[in-house]
Amino acid sequence: MNFTPANFVANLQYLLKGELGLFFALGIIALSTIVLNKISEKK
């Protein structure tokens, strides 16, 4: 197994895309939870 720091730097773009995707998905879940709580609160 070879460790080449240049490959690590090249793969940072994929790490960034994954982190942004995760942040976006969690944001959608959080917003939908807030909206559903607001809707069901008006009983």
C-alpha cells in the first residue's frame, strides 16, 4: 500500500462533495421536521 500525499489532495474534492451532500440532506430532514411540527401544532 502506497501513501502519496498528492492523491489525498486530489480526493479532497470528493470529500467536500460528500460533506455538502450530507449537510444538505440533514438540512432537508431538519426543515421538514420543523414544518411538520408547526402544522400539527395548530390543533
